[in-house]
Amino acid sequence: MKTLNDLVKQLNNYKIYGEFYIDQLGDGRYYLFTEYLSSKVISFSKNHPKWIIYPSLGDMNRVVQKDIMDFIYTTDSNHWFDEPEKKYNIVIGKDVGTYGDYVRTAYRKKDKGIEVWDSAKEGNMTSDKYIFTESEIEDLKATLPDNMAKIVELGKVEVKDD
């Protein structure tokens, strides 16, 4: 966990207290809420690396309390508000022939680098080996000739977290 968004995702894995979410109120602070308790759990500020704990944290089980406190003490407060990197597939071709699941030509990660794979099915595109962050794409483009780097850039298709 590095950002507040990462913390929320981790806490929502437990499914104990309903959804956790971050909301900014009029005072400029960001608050971690849980829908089950309908109350503030902790607040964070962009202006200084301080946080405020609210009594509702004491009403939660020790695993959730530990995750929250571990986040506070083991992460860099300068990165709490960073936005996550966008994720992309790099699709450079598509076969709409007789296959029931469209076959695509796309870049994919392998043990020893990245390759172009011409048999990527639509359902495979959600696999980690077909998903690249912006920085991974920039690293790939740096190894390619200019014409291929342009094809990579044109083939980027944003992957939404659902």
C-alpha cells in the first residue's frame, strides 16, 4: 500500500464494515469513512503530514485497525494522495473472422521481456500479462524504432478497473 486509494482497496477486501471510501469535506481534509458505521474513521491533509484518528476506529476489529496504522507508519505521507497509474492494453491488430471470441494481436509480458502475440483472445486482455502501466509503455517505446513506438502509442487502450 502506498496511496490512500490503495488503503481503501485493501480495507474493502475485508467486506466487514461495508464500503470504505475517501471524501473531502469543506475544511480541505480527506476523510476515510465506512458506510457501516456512517462515521469518520481517520482524516488526512495534503498541507501537512498529520492525521487525526476518530473514535470509530476503536469500534473496528484489530485487523482493520492494524492495516490503517501500518499504512500511516510505513508509507511516505508525500505520496498518500498520488493518483494510480493508468493501465493499458497495447492492441495492434484484430481478427474478426469466424472465431467466437475475437482474436487480437497485442503486446504481452513474458518471463524474459515483451513480445507481440497474435492469438490474444478478448477474454485474455484482462490478464496481467497483457496490461501495461504508462511507465512500462514508455520503457517499451524506448527500446523500439520510432515507427514501432508510434504504433505502440496508437495501440494503447485504457483498461478500466471494474
